Amino acid sequence: MFSTLVVVALSSSSLLFTVNSQGIVCNATSLCPESAPCCSEYGFCGTGNFCLGGCNPLYSNSLDSCLPNPLCQDATHSFADNSRILTNASYFDGNASEYDWVVDKGSIINTNSSGGELGLILTETNGGTRLSSTRFVHYGTITAKLKTGRWAGVVTAFITMSNIKDEIDWEFPGTNTTTGQTNYYWQGVIPNATHGQTETGISDTFSNYHEYTIDWQPDALAFSVDGNVVRTIKESDAVNPTTGVNEYPNTPSRIQLSLWPAGINTSAPGTIEWAGGMINWQDPDYVSAGHFYTLIQSVTVKCADPQSPGANITSYVYGSNQTMDTPSVAFSNETTVNGAGPLFGIVGFGLGLGGKTHWISVLGSVRQLPLFLNRHVHNGALIDSTLVSSSFLYQNIPVLKDCAHRHIDASRHISSFGPTLKVPDTLSFRELPFGPPAPTGVFNLCDAE
């Protein structure tokens, strides 16, 4: 028995629909439609989380389709614990006051030694780990104190990335632990002559903590190691000699730290070679620990906005006078929170059963409580289902439905989605008082045998 899904989240002040228009690709020549106005960082149109960090305003339905980007704040982020990190980015609502970082993919650990160290994990199955700041930087000095990996095909990265693909990189590929590579990109354009450069003379990047700095100012970009400048690029030198366009990064950017697998079969041959070859999943370090890793002790941010923001400024937006070559960035006091509703409320979904739509609800945390849609109903046995979050669709999550006790037990199958995704032992359903005609009284999934 198959079902049709409609997702809604209710609060006392808002009604929020989340739409993922699968298959609608967005790019420079194909903008998103009004029904799914936001172009995600992966190039697909949607709503909800699609409109948060990574949402490309140039490819969205309009410049203001994406939510404003949270304003830069001076800070030193240490990692005595993970309380300021949301371990599943799909549950981030844009509130940068609640979390400093989100895990976009993969998994993290904390060593809780020497004041705490944050570990990013790479396994053969998780595709690597990426951590993104919830706040954006529009020029500033960012320093990451970290230890890199040391394995062929494995890349440690500390970068800034804007929603329109302005990028500044520190990267550490492969087995070489005495060098680092610096680079920058403008709007994702791959230049004919690389901007990359190898910085040498760094002592054992795997065993020793070093402070790697990106000093990004409107007129120059400098890279440093332990306070010593190793490279400087002037803004005036970033002009493309062929097009005459200045290809200097100039748009608000998130800070990102990652450990990712370059040496795998799906990578381009040049990428594999750059990363030092294919990953050896039988490496003694991997076999011993069960993963590869990189360790981060702290990240320090000193903002350098071209103009000082006023007391009521909360965010950055792209201005209406921008062009494709020179985006205009402005301050804003608009909210960065998706939906701007409270964190707790009623979550509901529609089940299309036998040609009828039944509206079911569950009371709990909108951020932490997933929704489950049963696709096949078999009393008291494992069934196929679909896990739905605000903008991601995970299919075929096994759920045990106990019709004798009128509940769905999902807790044993959810650990891989991270500790933030808290699922109670039972999810009790009732009919929502809105939507298409539904049966009267209390409706339960078990009634749909």
C-alpha cells in the first residue's frame, strides 16, 4: 500500500511548507521557479533549508529568495565540547545565536583532552565530514589551529566559501606533512592558470598544531602560518587579462573545515594524483581507529566589514544594483531564521490511503523530531518507510510498527543521523483539524491495514 506525502509544520505564529522540487536544476541560464525559489549550493531548487547557507541568489528566483546571511561576529571558537555544534545541518533554522557550527555531512568526535579537540571523521562509507560556520564573514582574519591528516588520497581543508562560490583555501592533500596549499576562486570559475601555490617548510602538520590564517581584506589577501605571512595577493592583481574582470573574492562567506576523500574511484584522475593517489582503506591507522581524522583546537574570527554595521544590523543581503561580475552586498536588519516561528509546535503529514488523504500530527520539537511515512503496512513487522526532515528525504528506513500498542518505534534505527536527532520510543498520532476531508475521530496508522 503506497502513500502520498504532504509535509506541514504548525506553530502559533506561522505555517511553513517545505518543498523539494526534485529534478529542477538551477544555474546561470535556468533560475528557480516561484514554487521552489531557492537554488541550493548543490544546484537544485526548493524551499526551507534550500534558502539558508549556500543558497545562491544569482540562480534563485530573485535576489531576495535566499534568506539573509547572519552577520559576522568577532569570536574565538574552542571545542571543550560540542554544545555549539548542530550535528545535522538539515535541522538548522538559520538562528546563528543558537549554534556556531553545523555538520553538513559526515560525523565528528571530541577528544576532551587539552581543553578539547574537535575531530572530523572520514570512513569508507561516510564520504568525509564538513563543518560550516553559521555566521558569514565579509572580509576579516580567520585563524584555524589544527592538525592535518597524513594519508594518500585524504585531504584536510580550511576554507571560506560564499553562496556564489567565492572561495579561499588552505588545503593539505595526501602524505606530505611539511607543506600546505593556498588558493582562491571567484564565483566558482576555474582559471586557465591556477591561483594555487604550495607553501613549504611547515613542521609535521599531522603531529603538531599550527595556526593557519586567512587574512582577507578588501585590498589584499594574505596567508600565514603561525603568524608568519607566506603569501599575499593584491586585489588589483586579480584582474583576468582576457576578460578584464576582477576575479577577487568579495562576497560574504561561511568558514568551512573538512576532511574529504579525493583518492577514490569517482574522482577525476588529476584530483587523485593531486591528493597523492588512491586511499588505502587497509592503512594501519585506519584499521586501528576505524577512521581517518583531522583535529581542530580552535577557530578565531576577527571581522573587517568595509563599513561598520549599525546596532540593529543582523545580516547581509545581495543588493538590487548587483551585476554578475560585481555583486552588491548590503547590511540588513531582516531575520535570518527560516519560518521565524517557535522551536516547538505541531508537525503533521498527509497520508493518501485508498484515494483518501488522512492528516496526522505529532506534538514535539520541530527541529529534532523527524516524520515517518509508512509505505507498506504489516502489523507488528519491519516495514519500509520514508524519513522526512525539513528538506531532506531518506528512503527505506526500517521502522517497527506495534499496532497492539498503537505506536511506531524508530529509535533503534536512527543513530546514524547524529545525536541531535532525538527520537522518542513512541510517536503517537492524531488527526489534524485542517486539510482535505479526513475520517472523524482519532486516526491511527494501524487503521490503514
